[in-house]
Amino acid sequence: VKAAQKEAEEDTEGASWFDRLPKNVQEKVAKSMHALEAYSSTGAKGADGKSVNSFTPAAFRSQPTWMTPNQIEQWLLEKDPRARTDPSYRHFVFGRLVAEQNREQAEFKQRQENLLAYVTDTMYANGGDPSSVDPKTWAQLTRKQQTDALAIAEKLQRGEDTTDPAVASLYANDDQLRAVSLDGLKMLRPHYSGRDFAVLQTRWFKVQSEGRTAQEKQELARRAGIQGQVLPEFVPASSKVKQAMLAVPALAKLKDKDKDGTSFNNAVQTFMSAIAIEGQISGAAITDEPRVMQAVGRMTNGLGGADPGKLVTLFGTKASQLPDDGLTDVRSISKTIAKDRYGHEPSDLEIMNVAREIVMNRSPNVDVSKIVFDEAFAQKVRKDFREIKGRDPVGAEFLRAYFLARCSSETADRQEGFSVIRDEGY
């Protein structure tokens, strides 16, 4: 508009600035003016037979307008001299301005949705009479919302209180209905007949109650998992776990090497507990065959080069049989961690549990400051990890790589690589 006005001022032929606008803009303006006139001449009748004032200039002026990102940036450049010379500062302030407008837009949208829900409820309670809505409340609706509200009023006045089958089909699904807020439920009112909406409301309260119960159970399971407590309903079948384990060459060799089966059975129990806890923390039980296979694959990532004989001792019952070449080996390190964790001289079972947790990637928060490592061997582990992952191992990530290497004839298999502490905290 400013460019068109400037051209018109410089033009000696006297053409108006409106004629200088692009044709598509002129058409949009003309259509908008026509729509405004048509809108002003319409309006539902109230119970007293008078037209309801659908829109007022004051209401139009009260509606907020939103700037585009380009407009925000131009405004910033015009108002703040520093923004014109400091790109870093301009980017920071621009981000804050965009975020603030997004927040205001979201708040406005929520307020308007709540407002329309209230207006709709009022009209339904008064047979579709829009004059039953307080004028001040009505004036707060946007133009589109007023149009929608008038359409609902006319529908009710004609007695066309029916259910939209497409909407009813969508919300026949309990999961879909559970995601709807109370205000959102009110927004669905125009799409249902009175009787059907009453049924929908009853269903909504039911699924919300069930959803809260399910969420409470899920949170209790998650807390138990964090504390290491295994809940029976999350434990996968041992047959599925065994099948998945035998698909891992190192564990298949463990079974062959284990003469009395004790170590392999302990390994199965260890994997069952670890998978159960992973399911508890993630909020979904891992019990079907494909997901059990995937879980075992994740937990054995890095066992490619493991020595079957050393794995037998790892899943055995005697801590003295763990790799033990002084203070820097698996047994001594596990004992140090167990002593710090339990606050007393640890038993064989407690030492074994610590060693298995580290190899199973279930000890992400171990304090390594009290641990003595074989520095030459540790440098080799770091070097191999760096070659595979492109970075140095961190904290418990390094400790697991160190243990895997000590339980291996060499370092871990290059193709399988080392496992990384995942976001879930395993």
C-alpha cells in the first residue's frame, strides 16, 4: 500500500493509489468489502424477533493482529539501533520476540475456544437463541466464531439437531476421545444431537477416569523400574528370552561352555529382569517375540569378542571366578562399587550383581573417581572406542567398554561396536 501511495503521489496523471495495487490484491479487497456488507445484513433472530448484532466496529478493533517473522525482524531493525549492527544480538532478541508472540497466540486461541464453548452451551440451553448470550461475551468472539455460532443457532431453531456421522465415527475410538480436553468436548457439541452428545459425555468421563488409572499404574511401574524392582506383569517368557540369546554367538557359546547350565540360566534370569525393567521405565511391557529379540540385541551390543569362558564366570555364582588380575580388573572394580553402594563389605551375590549390571548397561550413574584402572589397557579401550564411535567414551560408558574388553579375548567385535548409554537411562 505504501509503495502504491508513493507511486500515485509521483504520478501526474492523477491515478489513485488503489489502482496501483496488484490486480490480485484489488480483487481480494473487493471480495472482502462485499463479504462485509453481506455479513452486516445477516444475523439470526433472537427470541424477541429482533436481529442479533453479530459484529461491531469496537469488537473488530479489539481483535489482535499478528506479525509475520519478517515483519517482526523489520520492526526490530527500525526500533533498536544495536540490532542493525550486532547480528548475534539481533538473532537473540528476534528469537525472544517470536517466542513471545507464539505464546500470546496460543493463549488467545485457548481463550477463544473456551469462549465459544460457553456461547455454544448457552445457546443449546436456550433452544438456539443467540440473544441469550451476553452481548459483551458475544462481542469477544472473532468474526469466524460468530459465523459458526450463528450457523449453530439457525440449525437449532430449525430443529435440525442431528449427529454428524463423520465426527461420531472419529470419536467412537476411546483413545481418540481420551485425547480431548473438557473444553474440546464442548466444541464437539454442534456435531451431535442432544441424546448422542449426552452419551458422548458419559463415555468421555469414563475414558478419562480409566486413563488416569492407567497413568498411575504406569508411573508406579516406572518408579519401581528406576529402583530396580521387577514387576511380574512386565517379565517376558523365559523361552522367548532363551531363543533371542541363542541368536547371539557369544551367548550360544556360553551355553555350550557351561557344563551344568547354572551360568546360562543365571544369564537368562538377568536378561529377563533387565528387559522387564526396561519395559517398566519406558511404559510398555516388552513381552512379544520381536521386541524381546531387539532388547537382547541392544543389551548384548559389544559382546562379539567376548570369551565364552569368562562369560561363564560373569554369570556364575562365585565372585572369585570373575576376571581378577589385581585392583584394576573386573572383580576388584565390582567390589569397590558394591561396597560404596551397599555401605558394607559386599557379598559374592552383590559383587556379581554389580558386574552384570555394568556389562548389561544398567549402571549409568557409577562414580568412577574411586576406581583404579590399568592405564595402558584403558588407553587401548579408549582408542578402540574412538575408532568405532568417533569420540571418547564417557563415565559408565567407558566402564562398560573396559569390562567388555576384560571379558574378551581381544576388544569387542568391531562390527558390533560398543553400546551407548541411552536416553532412557539404561
